[in-house]
Amino acid sequence: MTLNKTRSLSIVVLVSLSLLASCSSSNSSEAIATTASPETSTSSTSTTELATTTTSTTIAVPVSNCAGTEESLAEFVGEPLGFFVCDTEWASFMTKEYAQTCENCESITIARWVNGTWKEIGNFNQYSSLSPGEVSSKISKESLCAIWSTNRSSEFAAKTGCTPDI
């Protein structure tokens, strides 16, 4: 074989291998995306962004962390809920009827799971930050950060000590 033919053949082989490698890595990421959990599939594939997503999920605690359930709170209140966020024994909620009929809904109720049932603690203005002392001396700062989104807003996070929502 001549030198030019060998060089041309080498270039064709390298290009083919590069294309093959890019195809197989593309298929691998598709396989990962389809087999990943819903939480993972909504996050970015970048390691840095995934770490950021993991950090934010520690703030917004999943409902499965609740002592009581949304259904038991709706039963306690006597009507369906339109909004529900829970952390350990604490929850913030709004009834479905109120959420559908109010404009700029200001009032959100906080409840606590005590001795196997929900107990209403009070109604609070959702546009204001809250401190544990304003709600109950028994609520932790972490639970209040989890159930009260205003405390995580960029406007109040420095004051409340909550990690701001991204």
C-alpha cells in the first residue's frame, strides 16, 4: 500500500471510530434517562447541577417525611385541600375552595400532627416571613423552612436562615 492510501485509510478508520463512540455514548445517556427515577430524570446530567438539585430537595422535604397524611388533614378540615406541604409533624395548607375563589390568596394555615390527629395552629399571611416563635416554640427552623416558601425566597432567606429556592 502506498503512504497516501494508508493515511487515508487511517483517517477513515478514526472518523468511523469517533462516530461510533459518539453514537454509543448518546445511546447510553438515553438509556440512563429512561431508566432514571422521576426526580433524577428532571435534573440536569451535569454533576454540579445534580448536586445543586440534591441540595434543594433537602429543603423541600417530600410528603413521605410527614407524620400525618394530606388525606387525614383534608378529613380533619372537612374539605379537599388545594395546597399541602409537609415536614415531619408540621404542614402548611390551603383548602381547595379558598384557593379557587380568592384573588392573591394571602392566608395559609399551619397545622401540627399531635397524638395521631392534625391540630390547626393558625392562619398566617403567606407574603410575610415567619419565625419559629411566631408559629410555635416547638417547630424547628428546618421544618418552617420546608413548609413556608416565603422563608426560602431571596427576599427573606438571609433573615430567616433558610436556603433560598433556586
